[in-house]
Amino acid sequence: MNYIKGVQIYTDGACRGNPGPGGWGAILIHGNRVREISGGERITTNNRMELTAVIRALQELKKPSEIDLYSDSNYIVMGMTSWLHNWKKSGWKRKTGRLENIDLWQQLDELAQKHLIRWHWVRGHFGNPYNERADKLAREAVPKGST
């Protein structure tokens, strides 16, 4: 399969309270093109926003791509690189029982299968300009007037 090469994606999620109002942000980079996307929900969790950021970013890609995806969420990176296989093998359950956010994990799994993705964990708030920008997009997307 021919993959679009050189795509970079930075994602982040934010939540005011957990659960509470939340936002997500993503930056897609290909060559000299940079696209920023974001959104929010009135009642959600931080992990749901982290997952949503990745899902929405992958939905933006119209063709199969070779991607370096950067997240400061171990939940995302470990989920996709270490835990997903066993969750699927055990019928989308964890050893300790119910898998949280199963709807989003299943959606992410389906989207990820269309691409070649290298998952990278980056330390949050540590000076990476794209990670910092994704964080800002997520925080700004938290619905206004929410407590």
C-alpha cells in the first residue's frame, strides 16, 4: 500500500474537574502544511479528551499515512503499544474487569489500522512547541461558562 509519508500529529486533552468540562486539541503537520483542530464537551473526563484528540486527528487524514504521533498521555501511548492487543484478545476487557472508554478505544483501533503509526510519548509542559500548542488548543476548547 502507498502511504503518505512524513505526517506528524501532536495531540492533547484537558479537563476542568474529572469528570467535568473538557477540551481536546491536535496539530497535524505534513511538509510545510500545519493544521490545528480542537473541540470540547460539557461533561467528560481527561482520558476521553486525550482519546478524542487522537481520533479526530486521524479522521482528518483522507489517505493512509505513515505517522509519527506524539502525546504526553501514557494512557494513549501504552494503550496503543502495550495494552490494546490483550484487550482485544479478552473481548475488550481488562484483567481487573471493565475497560473504561471502550467506545473510543474501539474507534481508535479501527482508525489506526488504516495507517502506519509510530507512537511517541513526550513529556508534557517541557518545552516542545507543538506539544505546548496542542495543550493550549485543548485548554481553550473547554466550553466557556463551565465550572
